[in-house]
Amino acid sequence: MAETQLSSCHSLLLLLACTLFQQLYASNTKIGVNYGTMADNLPPPSMVATFLKSKTTIDRIKIFDANPDILRGFAGTGISVTVTVPNDAITSLSSLPGAQAWLSQNILPFLPKTVVTRICVGNEVVESNNKTLITNILPAMKSLHEALSLANQTTIQVSTPHSLGILDSSDTPSATVFRRGHDKAIIAPMLDFHRRTKSPFMVNPYPFAGITPTEPETVNYALFKPNNGIRDEATWLHYTNMFDTQMDAIFSAMKKLGYGDVELVVAETGWPSIGEPHEEGVSFENAASYNGNLIKHINSGKGTPLMPGRTFETFIFSLFNENLKPTVSERNYGLFYPDLTPVYDVGVFIAEEASVPRSGFGPISGPTSGPTSEPSPISGPAPQGNFP
């Protein structure tokens, strides 16, 4: 009888421990998804919200506009939402009245039921070379921040995502700087804004953009798979994956301007599962490897060689395959098909819900495409290093 009670007690403690571990993992995870809507076959936002909350560890989304249906659909879920001011609206937000009007129309009606944690002012504006947008991006960020303060919404951050096109390319992270002409005139004042407002500098690193057919080992390097890696000759630090190389390149450039203390957030990163025959490295297996290994790397808390122990809030691109995007690869960045079945399993399910074994890749059901309302997911140079 005593042995039975002891066994039952042990089982109960084990169950409680497992439950606590799951709760801790779900609360500590910093993995989110970009929820694009360039598709004509996506489920309603309320269904998406229920699915993410009940079936996955994903606790944050980033959208490429301020879609009211999505904001309404995620009300009451506790899932945090990052919204975006479209590039063509930036100029109108550069004055306080314009920012207040946008905020009153697009954000305030949904608070506090929907947890809006951040507003991105445009996307990859500095790299667009649009002088009007570049001139207005920081004034718009400042006006929106002031408008939020006046509306007593002091917990909502203001930022803007950048591709690695803001960098002068370099073979080693420690030698990387921001593009001349942009560094002190545009980036430094923006970093100063982030420091003062305690908001993050947001970047879109895509190791997929850094692989080259002439250097096959770059694929393993990009996928977090075993490889010889590279050594930064200035710091003698050894890099075993391209994601760390790209993040440390950004950090080095920030530090050279005196802003190494500003938080970094990965606004976009991902890998296509289907593409054109000439696109090197595109496959279900590689997409699953990159996103799965990325999640493990982020959640390990290991950080990067230049930023040990630092964890980055990271948004994978993207939630769904989106069938209205212009190219084959852009249509196939999704973790899920529109019917909510996984394209491949990267370990984001709360329980073993996925019908796809991690060793098996390929379509489960539904179409092989799906879309979004944002620009091309990869742009700009990708610091990657030299391989032996």
C-alpha cells in the first residue's frame, strides 16, 4: 500500500514538474512569427489566434500593417502583437497631429484587450534609398512615441526594421561598420532615440542570402550544421554559424558608434522550403533545419561570440505560405499551410501535435504556396566570412 502511495506521489510530482517546465518554457521563449496576409486562402484571424495559443509555444506575432481584423481576432489571447506603419504613411506621421490621428484610428480602439507591444514605423526604409522616407523616418518615430506618451500608452515601443543592407560588407564581424553617409547622419540619431526610449534596434538577418554555390560549406554554416566555421582575425573568436556572424556584425557596427548597449531584436529571419531550380539550398529539409536549429539556438541562451548570454527576441518569417507573393520561394517561407497543418515541424507545438516526423519533409496537405503583405524577405549583403 505504501509503495503504491509512493508511486502515485512520484507520478504526481513528475507530472507537476513537467507541467511547470512547459509553463516556464512557454513564458521564457522569445520566438514569434511574422503573420503576413498576401494570400486568398488564409483562415480567419480569430482561428489563427486560437491555434497559436492552444497548440504552440508562439506567444508573439508581427504584422505588416495594422489590420483591424487581426487586432480584433487576437483580443483576449495575451499574445503580443507588433504592428507596422506602412512605408507610404510615414511622411504623414512625421508631425504630432498626424501621429495622433494614426494612433487613434489604428491602435487605441483595440487596447487593452489586444496586447500591442511595439509599432514598427515602416520596413527597411533606410535601405530603400527613398530620400523622402529616409528624411521622415526618425521624425515619425519621435512623433509616434510622443503620441503614445500623451495617450498614456507608455509600454508600447517604437522601432523600425532594417535589412543588412545598412552595413558595409565585411568578411569578419569585428570589422563591420554601417554604410558611410548613413552611419552618423541616420543610424546614430536613430540609435540615440532607441537608447532614450528603451526600444530595440530591429534587424532582418537572412543567412539564406549568404550561401554561395561556389562554397558548399556555406550551406552547413547557414543551417547551424557541423562545419569548419570561420575565425575573426581581429578578435580570434570562432564562428560556427552565419546567424551569429550577422548579429555580431550588426553589434560591432553599433558599438563603433557608441551604442552597443541598445537592445537587438530579430524582426525577420527564415528559409524557403520550395523555390526555383537555380536557387541554391532551397528545400523542405533545409528550411526545417534552419528554423528548428535557430529556435534551439535562441532558446539556449548561449548568445553569440561577441554577445555571450544574450537572447534575442526573434520573429520567424513566416507563419503561413502565402500564395499571392510574386516568386516561388517567397510563397514558401511558411511554417504552416493555410489549413493550419505544419509544412514541417520545428518544435513549436506545446504537445506532440505535429503529424510530420522531424525526419520527414514535404507537403502534408493543402497547396504549396501562401502569401504576405510585406516586401521581399531577403535584401542587402550578408556578412558571412571566408571558408577554408
